[in-house]
Amino acid sequence: VQLQASGGGLVQPGGSLRLSCALSGFTLEDYNIGWFRQAPGKGREGVACISSSVGRTFYKDSVKGRFTISTDNAKNTVYLQMNSLQSEDTAVYYCAASDGAVDGVPYVRPWDPDDYGYWGQGTQVTVSS
């Protein structure tokens, strides 16, 4: 099971970026996929999650209306479209996967990093003028 995050970079405030998380060794339908970020000196924070098993997406209040998580099942890839970026969005962004069901029951804890057993490497997002 592998996750490969990409798409980070330097962008001006108000700009946009799209992060990609390419998955290999498993299929999207069986897992919840979360995007987390970690700014210098801060803990890892979940910002968006998509769960096929429970059939919904989740967003932290700080990014709601600006970030959109989506999937391309044919490419086994998850995207995070980030619009209206602010300096506070500067962080290393990670994608992660957690089991979509426990004992056959759909399950998701979108914001608990300990619930995610698989992590990709981070991609740096810097928002600065």
C-alpha cells in the first residue's frame, strides 16, 4: 500500500493549488482518504476527508468553502483543490488512508491521525507574497 502526494509549491495569497494523492496497492472504495497538514511548530491537522464507505466528505471549518476533496477512481487518485489560499495555509500537506469499514460496518474518524495506517510523503505548500 503506497500513497504518493504531489502538487505543492509557492503561491501568492488568494491563489490556488491542486494537490494529488496517487494510490497504489489498494482501491479507493475500501478506504477513507484524508488530507492533513503540519505547519512549523504545530501538530498535524486534518483538513479534508473523503469516505466511500459512509458516502460523504468532511472539511475542517478553517477550509470549508475554499478546499474541495475529490476522487478519480479510474486513476486511483484523490485530489485536494485549494482556492483562496491564505498565509495560514502554509504547511506540509500529507495524504493518508484508513480502513473504510470495521467488521463490515462503515467507519470513519476523519480527524484522528492515529486512525490512519498509511501515509504518503508530504508536499510543501507555501503561501506568500
